[in-house]
Amino acid sequence: MRSKILFTTSLMLFAVLLSACSGVAAAQTPAEESSPDVDMPPRTITVTGSGKTVLSPDIAYINIGVQTEGQDAAQVVSENNQNTQQVIDALIATGVVEEDIQTTNFNIYPRQEYDPQGQPTGEITYVVNNTVYVTVRDLDQVGDLLNTAVASGANTIHGIQFDVAEKDEALSDARVAAVENAEVIASELAGAAGVTLGEIHSISTLTGGYPVPMFEGRGGGGAAVMAEAAVPISPGQMIVTVEVTVIYLIE
């Protein structure tokens, strides 16, 4: 009787092991393996398109300063304050509103003086600089404004930066042109490769948006500022450039 029970138990254990092995084998059958094409990424072509819009500047920014020097620091500061205020009053008189004049730099520092042999003399000269950032909204007045500034006491002018006050429409036109340019390039590449261009997979702006001067060999995008009787100013033209990266599906 005991032998019969042991035989029955062994037979049941063997059946369980056989069933488990069959399950593992079934799980590893090739029929249930994933298809090699399921995780394949889509075929794409990536291009960069560029769009440009030419604009005429309608606003200018100028750094106008007053520098004074002397052995008495308090006196030098007082003289600089007076001269700077004269410059500001003169700019306002030309039509620049007070809100368009902003102080961007004021500093005072001592300068050691040296004799012709390069030895310190012990004398100290105090140098005071005061610079205002001026927004000019009428470019026809830039030349006269510079003349007025110099005549009223300004002795440092760091340069002129031209810009376009409203450039949203120009940016929009440049973006459209960039996308169209990208499509042309993608179509040419697809044709050369013998594939069919599909829909856009993704698109992103790469760079662009700020107007920069156009230079055609002789300048024209800006002008050097000189303290002469009549300061010639040439705003020239500016260009807005936008670049986009477009990824197309290909068939």
C-alpha cells in the first residue's frame, strides 16, 4: 500500500514538472516573438530653410557722454554734472522726450600722473565720466542732434545703433519664407534620392529675429560719428533672418 502511494505521488510530481516545461517552451516559441518591423523608426529627411526680410530703420540709439578731468575731485564732479545737464537740456530742446534719455554710466577714478621719464609725479588727476543712452525716433534729426550734443558739452559719442521699432510683420514674413525654402530643399533632395516626400514630422525655429545691418562692400548699415559741423548719417537698410529646421516623412 505504501509503495502504491509513493508511486502515485511521484507520478503527480512528474506531471507538474512536465507541464511547467511545456509552458516555458511555449513562451519561447517564435510565433509569439515581436515582429522586427514594429519598433522601426519612421524614415525621415531633415532640412534647414532660411527666410529674409529687408527693412528700413526707423529708430536709433546713441551713447552720448561727458568726460571731465581735474585735480579737485569735488570740482570735477560739479563741472561734469553741469555739462551733462546742459547736454540733456539741449537734447530735449531738439525734440527728444525726457523718457528717451537714460543715464547708463557714471564713474569717477583717480589717475596717477607721470613725468616724461615715466616716473610718478605724485599728482593725481580725477576723471569723471557720465554717459546717457538716447533713443532717437526721428532719424532725420540724428545729424542735428549730434551737432547739438557736441556744441553743448558732450565730448564722447560711442556710436549709433539703428533698429526697427515694429518688426513683428517682418518676422512673420521671414518665417513663412523660411518654411517655403525648407520645402523646396526637401523636395529637391527627395527627388534626387528617388523617394516621395511625405508630411511634416516636426518643425522648429533655429535662429533669427533680430535685425542686423546690411553691408554691401562699403557699409551702409551704420555711420561713424564725428564732431564736425554737419554730421553725415546713413541709416542704410537692415535685414531680418529666420532659420527653421523641418523634418519630413519620406515614403
